[in-house]
Amino acid sequence: MNWKDLIKPPPAEGYIKNSSNLVTALFILAGILYYPTNGYGAVIALIVLIGQKVLLAQTNKDFTEMQLAEKQFQATQNSDYLRFIEARATQMLRDNKVLSEKGKKELERLLSIVKNHLA
């Protein structure tokens, strides 16, 4: 991950909620409190920024894998692909608290496919 990728804001309509406003506010607050906190505010803002990028990358990877599994199921009718989709989607709904509406709708769509074919 290079510096340009780190500071580039995520797309407005992605699978997770955009926290760029929070990161910007943290950087402003870190700038104001830089001397009283000995720079720790900037470190915290950087950690949040990096965390956002890692979460975005992992979420996009998970959705790509589930969509590929859907295509593989359609091609092979192997139900293991559906079980993978079900396990990953359920885990994401349980663990990822910053999913956007787009992400939730996509997970619901994938889970409905699983329900229709495994029922």
C-alpha cells in the first residue's frame, strides 16, 4: 500500500460506510492537539485511516469471492459454493458493523440464492 492509496478516499457508494469525514475530523483535531498530546492524536488518526483501508480491502475481497462462488455454482451446480457463500455472508453480517446499505442488500441477495437452492 503506497501513500497515494492510503490518503485517497474510498468510493462514495461501496460495501462499507465511508468514514472519511471521521478521519478528516480526527486529523484536524490531531493538528490542534499536536503539542499537548506530543503527536499521539496524529498516530490515532493514522491508525483509523489504515484500519478503514484494511477493512475496505477485506470487504471487497470477500464480496468478490462470494460473487465468484455464485458464478461457479451456476456453472457446476456444486452446493459447496453455496455453503461457502452462506458461511461468509453470515459471518460478515455478524462481524462487520459498518456495512453500507449496498453491502447489506448484496448479502441478502446472495443469501436468498443460497436459501432457494439449498432448501
